[in-house]
Amino acid sequence: MKVLVVGSGGREHALAWRLARSARVTTVLVAPGNGGTARGTTGPSARIRNVEITDVTGLAEFAAANEVGLTVVGPEAPLAAGIVDVFRSRGLRIFGPTQAAAQLESSKDFAKRFMKRHGIPTADYETFSDATAARDYVSRRGAPVVIKADGLAAGKGVVVAQTLAEAHDAIDAMLVDNRMGEAGARVVIEDFLDGEEASFIVMSDGQHVLALASSQDHKRLRDGDQGPNTGGMGAYSPAPIVTPTIHARVLREIILPTVQGMAADGIEYTGFLYAGLMIDSKGNPRTLEFNCRMGDPETQPIMLRLRSDLLDLLEHAIDGQLDRTEADWDRRTALGVVLAAAGYPEAPRKGDPLIALPADSEDCVVFHAGTQFVDGQLLTSGGRVLTVTALGDSVRAAQRRAYDAVAQVRFAGQQYRTDIGHRAISRRPPSAPPAPPSE
Ligand code: AMP
Ligand code: GLY
């Protein structure tokens, strides 16, 4: 079967790489893809040029003309543009949420109203389009407080304000100066939640869910979780913070009520569903956000650990039979380190040649994101360039293996964190005896 992956990041390279290992997949097409998918590191693959990922009609025409048997969508933009609705209306098989269901990500106000209505744990909030009312509200609630643009803002729409002055500035930037455009015409203001974050991603067929392995992202640019927010500088799976007890609670208190609540509201949710969680010191999980897609870079370690046939899982999902399958995982930890271009995230430089790359092996794969071939030469073409992802028997072993490979990468201006996995490494197992007093 020919399969199509829509997108061009590390997430899509990892999905394509895993799909290329399915016995029944003959060709993986990636639209538009990147230098890694074009080079065929996904096995049989091809890059489709000149396609906008939000040109959902063009993509449907391409899928029909090329006899694509199944399409899987990486990023949120085509989902919010209704790619699933268009493909389905043409009888094309696709895995993802409809435009209406994708509002769980594309409108924070929709997601918050939904969670409140269905009793899903999340921070208290109010939504505003009037700046004066918004400022009065934060003055009453106090800082820290979190200001979120309602619409899609490519990861730039959230301000965690430590002071009232910062909160007022964020409100003014969005509601008065329109700096986020339409996405910031309404803002959600919510209480600050303390704890540790984790990514919990499931596949949903509308009725049943299949949980994927847990993971944790590192959103800040620099070591020690310092510096500006990014799309994610590294991730690993599993995330030890998600203990079996917390895992069961997330499914019972967040994931199942969400899928059932959407069905009850008449908006069946199919596709990957990503709950960004904040887990407090007592182990209570709360929802920070929903994404209607897999995470990037979380997908890279998750795909490296997935042992089941991904095509088989996707077909069960499209056929409403996720209750009849399960996913098998490599017991090892997978850890991915993102290498970003000079100037990322504010103004990433493009066009630097990739001078050296390590070869892929059984336990280490370089997933590409911002790379492209120009006249036969592999150049950087975006902010996040590569995710070097490795397996190891422990977080520390996976980390060592990944950084050994990172040391072999060379392109001008490369920046990466040296501490991916630090939370898991510094975490004492819950059953471990107290450390002996030091002499
Ligand atoms: P979001 O796009 O909603 O996940 O927000 C981006 C980041 O902002 C999250 O990964 C958190 O680090 C932080 N954040 C969002 N909401 C809250 C909150 N209510 N309390 C504390 N931090 C938050
Ligand atoms: N890594 C965070 C995200 O994909 O939203």
C-alpha cells in the first residue's frame, strides 16, 4: 500500500520512517517532506514539492491520483483547515480529527469550555476580548497568571506572567496591539499551575482509545530550562513522572471523558489526541492544553520505541477497532536531542550546509526537520534542523548514546541543549530507599 504523510518536520520523518518498516507498505510519500525524507532514510519514500500543507484540496487530488491507500497528518494547520473532512468526502482513508474536532487545539476557548462542561481537570479560567475587563480580571486574580491567545499561534501564544505588569503587557499586545492577529483577538486567562509537565498521547477511533507511550518535552532553548520557549528542544519516552497510577488516572479523568464528551456533543474525535499535562507534587494530573496531533519532538522517541506495525494500528483506528489491538513497545528508553539553527527561535538562519552527520543504526536514528537538498547539497532550511534520537537501557544510557551521535553532527551555528533527560535522571524511583546521609 502507498501511504502519505502530510508535513515536513522531525515528527513526520519519524512517522514515515516507522511506516516504511511495515511489511505491507510499498511506498511512503511525504508532502512536502524534508531533506531526510527526500534522501530515502525512510526506506521507499519520495518528496512532493510545491505543495502547501493547508491546500487540502490539492492534497486530496494528489492522494487520489497516486492511489494512496492511507494518509496520516502530522501538523495542526491542515487539520484545522479541514483536511480530514475533504478526504473523507472523497472516500479517501485518512487518520486525524475533523475540522470541528480539531477545535480542541485550534481554539483554547473551545477547549476550556469543553473541559469545564465535562468536568475534566484543568486550571480555572475566563475568556476576554475586551482589554480593560481582562486587566481587571488579572488584577483581581493576582500573579503568576497565564495569558493565552485563543487561536493557533505556532507555539507563541502563551505568556506565563510572573507579575501583574507582565500580564497587562501580554493582554495589551494581544487585545490592543493585535500582535497575534486574529488568533489573539480573544484571550484565555487562566490560573498558574505548579508541577511537572508530561505529554500523554493517544490514538482515538471516536469511541475507543489506545494510549501511546508517555513522553516528556523540553520547551526552553537553554540548559536548565532557561531561555525562550521553543517548539521543543528534546524529548524522551517513557516519562517516569507518569507512574502506572498516574497513567490510569489520566485515562480515567482526562482522556476517556474527552473522547466520550466529544461524542456526546456530536463531534466525534478521531485521530491522535495529545494532552499536555501538569502533574502536581501530589500526583494530580491537570490538562494544560490539547493538541489534535502528535508532538514534535515527542514523536521521534515514541516512534523509535514502537515495535507494533504502525500501519496496522492506523487501520484499526480508521475502522473503529482500536479496542481489538494493542501497541508493543521497546522496553528501552528513547531520547531525542534537537539541533536547531543559529538564531532559533526568533530568527533562524537558513542555508548552512550539513557538513557531517552520523550514520543511522539499530539504536540511533537522525530524524530531519529543517533540511533540504539544493543542487544535490543538504542545507538547513528551518529552525529545528535535526532530532538525533537513540535507545538505551536507561535514560542515562540513551542520553549518552544520543550525545555521542550529536557530537558527530556539524553545521555552522548549530545549537542544542546538553541536558535532555535531566528530570528523569535526577528523579529518585518512588520505591528507592532514602539516600544515606553523606559523611
Ligand atoms: P500551552 O501551549 O497551553 O501548552 O502552553 C505552553 C506552555 O506554557 C506549557 O507547556 C507550560 O509550560 C506553560 N503553561 C501553560 N498553561 C499553564 C498554566 N496554567 N500554568 C503553568 N504553566 C502553564
Ligand atoms: N512538543 C510540543 C508540541 O508538539 O506541541
